[in-house]
Amino acid sequence: MNETQTIAAISTPPGEGGIGIIRISGPEALTVGAQILRHPSGKPIKTWPERKVRIGFVVDENGEPVDEVIFFYFKEQRSYTGEDVLEIQGHGGYQNLEKILKVVFHAGAQPAEPGEFTKRAFLNGRLDLTQAEAVIDLIRARTDLAQKVALQQLRGRLAQVIKEQEEKLLALLVPIEAALDFPEDEIPELQRTQALIEVRKIRRQLEQLLAHAERGIILRDAATVVIAGRPNVGKSSLLNQLLGEERAIVTPIPGTTRDFVSEIIDLDGVPVRLIDTAGVRRSDDPVEKVGVEKARQLMDEADLVLAIFDAATPLTPEDQELIQFLNAKPALIILNKTDLPVKVPVESLQDLFPQAQFLSISALTGTGIKELKTLVRTELIGSEGLEEQPVLVTRVRHKEAIAEAIDLLTLTAQGLEEEWSEDLLAANLRAALEALGLISGRSVSEEIINEIFTQFCIGK
């Protein structure tokens, strides 16, 4: 990416719509605008009042009108990207917007890369990296709660917490570095007791962020919940009940589901990816065998397994095999078909799953489905509300950086207690500061920056 180039892209989704937006950003934004925009009278545009909506025409290189549009201009100090930005709003529709964009390119703008507008906002200091990442999270939010958390991050809530800890670490590091660099000067001796108190405070603050990170990541990425059991225990019926629609085919014939079926639902603000898998059983059918192996793989990778057993039929060898496979995996144990005479009481399974939660349901009638949804949500994020959390970490990258900073602060605290030399203390503090810089973007590599912004759509 060349930040000196003027870039342009369509910023609205493809398809028909009342309005389509083309964004132009860079030092030549007004030069491009002057070539392609005309007053309704047909005269060239000569003045560009900031943030004032105007009506006119886009014309091609021959002066022929392409579309009637409105347009407005933002100076670099007050634009999204930190550069001059010209925004053109034409009539929606793929063909019309592509034609306008072609005219814009002919006038000298270059095609924008995915996420390049937001990347320029970050590089120009308009957003820190957590805020830039929140833009894509806000666009992709699947639930109201996920949207709320992304908006908080876009407004700088996480950025502020990280910045405060960076400033505290820097305040501890500067006098140590000064004493090491200028040993001949009369610099006050390190107050180890006070420094230890400060290090522990910073570590506690970071530990609070880390404590809720897994739940924050679920809000952003969606939890994976796999429905598993032997054939014909009601897996597909349960999926349909949870979705509230007939998504999976239900028949009395075992082995109907040979591939997995996946859908996302909203459990009171928590996005959950539900996967209905092939029935786990031994089979000579090569297609079914592949489906069973895929089911096992999905269970291995799941955040939670809904293990279903047929309450109206005694446990089978296939049930026993599933029980062994699920040992030590996060699972809810569900006894289905309780609308029929029960032959598998809950007590018979509780000894096999001493740590698991149990629930009896009927996927046919819907009995117990509401309770199951509540139980799944609680298993994934706990019983306390995430709405009350002032700041949530929502990315694995952030979680790992915070965990690294905590480990380094633990070493620093140990060094302060055991009278380690100042150069060792400074090295650990410096490394902790660098770890937090990976979150804010202060010390992040160009490779990570590029990886983050390639996740964006073109035009944002």
C-alpha cells in the first residue's frame, strides 16, 4: 500500500439499493472530484465547502453525464481516514456504481485494497489498533450484545485501559533505564517496595481483562456447539427445535444425516453455531463412515457438546462408545424422548458424567427446549451478565498478548522481591510494555497490521 496515493472504492454492499456510496481518500481527492463532478447547471465545481451536502452530476472523460449524485468533502483533520475525503452518493445498483467508479479511476484515483480506508485511519492516528479492529467486529456482529461490545471498543474503552497500563509501565521503566544509561548522574535509587505495589496493581488490572476474555471471544466469533449421539436419537429434531424451523431432515431411518448441518442462533445475545452431526455408529457404508469421522472431529473442536441419549431405549454399545469418547470433554447430557416411557433414568448416566449438567427434554413436543437454551448460554459464558462488564477482550490476539504481559509482570514482581539487578527488571518491564503494544498497535509488526486489515471488505 502506498499511503501517498489517492484511493477509491464502493463502500456499500453489492446489489440494488436506493443509494450507493463511493469514497475517495488521499491528497488528490479534490483534484479527482474537480474532473468528474459538475453543478446541476453543467459548470465545473470550483469551491469545496467542508461537510456541506451538494447536488450535481458525475461526468465521464467526454463530459457526458453518468449519474445525478450528491457529494460532500471532509478535510484531513476531520475525516475518517485522516486524509482529504470526498464522498459521492449515487443511485444504488451494481452497474451504475461500477460506471461511476470507472470514471473516478480514469481521473487518477487507484483501487483501494481491503480495509485500506480504516488502515489509513490507524496509520494517521485517527484510531488505535483496537478501535480499527472494532470496525470489522461491528460490521460482522451477529447479536445485539456483540454489537454493543464492538461499539464500546470502537469508542475506545479497551484502548483506554491498555493505554493506562502502558503509561504506568513506562513510569516504572523510565527511572530504571535512566539509572542504567547514566550511572554517573545522581539519580534516585529504585524504590523497590513502591515499584512492587505498582507492578501488582497493573497485573491485577490485566488479570481482570483476561478473566472474561474467553467469553468475549465467543461474542465475537460465536461458540461452536455440536449435537452428537447415535443414529435416530433425535439430533436433527433438536436442531430444528433450537432453530425454530425445519432446517434438518427428520426421518425414522437411521443414518439420514451423513454430513453435518450448521446454523447460527442468538441465545440472549450470545452467538452460537449449532452443528447437527452424523449419528455416531460403526458402519460399512463409506459415505456414512466419513460422516461419523467428521462428527468425532467436530466434537473434539467444539466449545460444548450436546450429547443426546434416547431415554425410551436402553443404552446401546454405540451409546457406551460415545460416553467413552466424551470423557473429559465439555458436554451437556440430554435425555430425549421423555414423552415416551422412560427406560434410561438420569441416575444411570450421572455416575458416568459426574461433572456434567443433565437435562430431560422432548425434541418432538418442545418440552425442556427453553431450559436447554438457558443452560447452554450459562455453560458458555457463565450466569453473570456480560452487559455489566465495562471492558471485554474479544480477540485471541489480545488475550495472548495480555497473558504474556501478566507472565512478565509476575517475573518482575519476583525480581523486585528477590533483589534482581536493574537491567533484568528493565528487560522484563520493557517486554511487558511491548506485549501491550501489540494490542494498541504501538509495537505491532507490519505483517500483523496487514493480516488484520485484509479481513476487511473493500470500501471500509
